[in-house]
Amino acid sequence: MNILLTGGMGYIGSHTALLLANAGHQVHIYDNLCNSNIGTLDRVQKICSKSIGFSEGDVRDTEKLTKVLRDAKIEAVIHLAGLKAVGESSQKPIEYYANNVQGSISLIQAMQMVGIKTLVFSSSATVYGDPVYLPYDEDHPTSPTNPYGRNKLQVEEILRDLSVSDKEWQIACLRYFNPVGAHESGLIGEDPNGIPNNLMPVIGQVVNGKLPLLNIFGDDYDTPDGTGKRDYIHVMDLAEGHLAALIWLQGNPGCHTFNLGSGDSYSVLDLLHHFEKASGQKIPYQIVERRPGDLPEYYAKADKAEKFLGWKTKRKLSDICNSSWLWIKNSRKS
Ligand code: NAD
Ligand code: WQD
């Protein structure tokens, strides 16, 4: 299949591009590089020894996007492009709505222009908001608590309306839990611009001496060790989830929602201790105040993806930490 990845130069997109190319698909990336680096393309191509197409552009540029879809004879799109910093989305909500919601509308219009009707959308577990019950299943009420989460939910709703208006669309909204880890080569991984917010990139910066220590946001939650618990999912498992969704969508029109998570949750201290074991390094940390907006715990009910897509996570927390450590070590050299 000829597949376009918007935002394919980013963390999740680069791993997905690699997996799809290795599975024999023709991959074309469309990215404006606002949170990624062109050097990633060479590294992905080096790992898979395959050629991957690239066009630099903004998803809001409908005309350019339409031309790329046409020229590369695209048959399906994975839409990963977007801004993703939860805190920043509250400071710059209009920027987030313009990029994430308007950008998605522009993509749909470009796809309509060319007649492509297969789409996988990067959604997020953040659409659920405060848990009414756990684990979150796909029918859990949605009530996002920040503009970023509302962007994701709005795009899901737009896609549902689209699939009702035109029955030929085949759409999967994948609600990712907490993606972490790196490709086993250690050549690609998460490389955020600026100061990271997420736990694993912060740990990476502590190990690489860019930050003096890890601030753990609260140890007084109602969890076994008092720190927050999350459903961490290896980025290569996540990449495999995209391929499974693309395959399943052929012959399954409509707009479908799937949780992509492991179904387990681990605390901040669990992750830290696994990382210390993987790296042989002691990570200095201090307990600080809870981070506003953080939930004590959440994790996925992941049965639907297993039942329909035949997909479930294979990799463990130790695999996550080993691959992250390899990537962090390698990125220290460059
Ligand atoms: P990332 O920032 O590494 O990758 C996103 C890519 O999109 C970047 O390469 C960026 O340059 C590009 N981009 C952003 N706006 C664009 C635009 N207007 N036009 C073209 N390209 C644009 O993020 P990621 O972690 O790889 O996330 C990918 C997707 O998955 C995002 O939509 C994100 O919201 C979603 N998601 C991420 C997580 C997570 O924790 N990483 C969790 C759930 C959902
Ligand atoms: C994980 C745990 C923190 C940093 C976010 C988004 C979510 C999704 C994934 C996009 C929590 C603790 C963290 C630190 C810490 N993204 N922590 N010190 O907040 O679960 O989810 O990313 O869709 O929408 O909200 O991820 O990695 O920031 O935090 O103690 O310096 O680590 O309190 O318990 P989060 P995270």
C-alpha cells in the first residue's frame, strides 16, 4: 500500500514509518518539522534499507497536501501531525485548535479532493478525562480537561460525522496511552525540542546531565507507592497497532475507536527502578508537589483492539527501559 504519514518525522511517526517500510509498504512522510528533525529520515532509511518519501509542508496547506497525495499515489493516510504539549495547549489554545483541528479538516479536504477514504487518526487516552471507572474502555464517557484533549475529541467527532455522511470512509481513531521506549537499534527515539514534560524524556535529560534531577510530582496518591500510575506502551508495539488497524480497515467502513494500551499500569518509581536496572545508573530524584491536572492512575482496557485488530502489546517495561537507555546513550554521543 502507498501510505502517507502526516507528522511522520516525529517520535511515533518515525517508528511507524520504519515498521510499515519493513512490512513492504511504500511510505511517504509529510511534516513541517516544527517538532522534529530532517536527520531522522536518514536514520529510518538506514535501519530499514528502504527509501522513504518526504515532503516538507504544513497539513493546513490543503493545496500542497493534495498534490502530494496525488503525486505519491497515496491509498491510505495515518494522521499523526499535531502539537501535543498538554500544558502549552492551555497557554496557546487557538494555536492548538488551528494546528490540530483545522489541520485535520484540511487533510480530510485534501483526501476528498483525491478520493482517498482510508484514515488512521492519532487520538489519545486524554479524551476520557477523570475516570468514572477503570480501566477505561472505549465506551467510557469522554470529558477532556484541557484544550489538547478537546482538540482530539473534536477531530474524532468530525471523523464520525464524515463517516456517517459518506459510508465509504474507513477510519480508525487510535487512543494511545503513554508511548515510551525506542527502536531496538537505538538509532531513533523520542527527541523533543525544548524542555520535555513527559517522564521518560525528563529521565533522559537527567542521565545526560542536562537536568540535575527528576522531580517526582507527588508521592501521596492512593497508589501502592504513592506515585502516579500509567499504562506505558512501547512505541514499537504502538507502531504495530497502526499496521494492524490499516489492514483491518480494508473492508470495514465506518469510524472505529480503539484503545492502544497494555492494560497494565506502573508507577513513576516502578519506571525509575526499571530504568536504573537497564542503565546501571542511579537517577537522582526528589519528591515535589503534585502536578496540577495529573490523575492518580489510568490504564486501558485493551480487549477491543485484540478482538478486532488481532493486536496486543508484546513488549515489557524492561524492553521499554532497555531501548530507551540505548537511545539516550546514542543521542548523548551526537
Ligand atoms: P511529535 O511532536 O514527535 O510528532 C508530531 C509531528 O508532527 C512532528 O514531527 C511535527 O513536526 C509534526 N507537525 C506538527 N504540526 C504539524 C503541521 N501543522 N503540519 C505538518 N506537520 C506537523 O509527537 P508524537 O509523540 O510523535 O505524537 C504523534 C501524534 O500522536 C500527535 O498527534 C500526538 O498528539 C499523538 N499522541 C501522542 C502521545 C504521546 O504521548 N507521544 C500520546 C497520545 C497521542
Ligand atoms: C507520567 C507520570 C507524572 C514528569 C501525557 C498526556 C497524555 C498523553 C501522554 C498525549 C505522571 C509523572 C512526569 C516528571 C513526574 N499525551 N512525572 N515527573 O501526564 O500521564 O500523559 O502524555 O496525548 O495526554 O497528558 O504523561 O509522562 O507527563 O507523566 O513525576 O518530570 O510521570 O506525574 O504520574 P501523562 P507524563
